[in-house]
Amino acid sequence: MQQLILNINDASKMTALLNFLKTLNYVSSVEKVSSEAAPLSKEQKAVLDERRKTAKEDDYIPWNEAKKQLKSKRK
């Protein structure tokens, strides 16, 4: 199964696209998801805020390196 994520700013165009996708027999599900669908709890937000405050530039690795590490863990 393949998944596709789109960011569409125009609500009417998004609705039209979702309605079209629902008509295709090879599309198994169509879901509208927004950032409000899974809001953070106060505790989760506090943890993230604390991590942002205490993070150091040395703690980060470039995205390409992170992808390589993730791919090597899958093997």
C-alpha cells in the first residue's frame, strides 16, 4: 500500500479532490486529517518546550544522515 500526503490551502478544491478520489475503485480509503485532529496534551507540549529550551546545536544531525541511520536500522 502506498500513502500520499497533500497540503491544500483551498478548502473547496480539497473537498472536490477528496470527492473525486472516493470515486476511484483502486483507492481504499480517503481521510481528511488536520493538525487539530491530534492536538498535543499540556504534558506533551511541556516536554517539547523543555526539549527546545535545552537542545544544543551539537545534538542535531543533518537530515540526510538521519535518513541513512533509519534506513540502516530497517535492514
